[in-house]
Amino acid sequence: MLRWSLQRKLEADPSCSVSLIGLLVKELKKRPEMIQKTQSFSHVIPVLHTLYSVVIESGVMIPTSLFQTAYDRLMKLLILPSPYSTVAHSTMRSIKMEITTP
């Protein structure tokens, strides 16, 4: 549900992508603590896919510091089991490519 509402908000106002990325990075900051307590990884992938779509579809320049924060959060998710770390790695690679060639 989160993904669709954020995607509609991004389509309506592309300039809000910076705040949406910040929101998703904060959500990813919460995930490692939740994962350690419950060992549930299922909520990580939708957040990663939403982050990926917001970064790729954004039409405005996103600050390098926000990209770096998102990149650091994704690096910490690489300790998850295989399917989840693979999605995190793919998202991280796409974000890094977006930094170098927007």
C-alpha cells in the first residue's frame, strides 16, 4: 500500500521526490532493529522497490548527501539472507549508477 500511495504522490508532484527518498531512508533505518527483534525480512523488499522507483523516476536533482545516506543504509542491509541482500545490492547499484549518470 505504501508503494502505490507514494508513487501517486510522485506522479502528481515530481519535486517531492527528495522528501520521499528521505522518508524511505528513515524507514530503512528502522528495519535493521525490527529485523533483529523479529527475524522478519518480508517488509524490506517493498521499501527497497519503492526507493528504487522514486530514485529512478525523480525528475529533480537529488542532493549527494541524501544519495550517500541511502547508499550507506543499503550497505547495512547486505548482511541479510540471500534473496533480500540481492535486492538490496541491486538497488544499491542502481542508486550508484544514478549518482554518476543522472
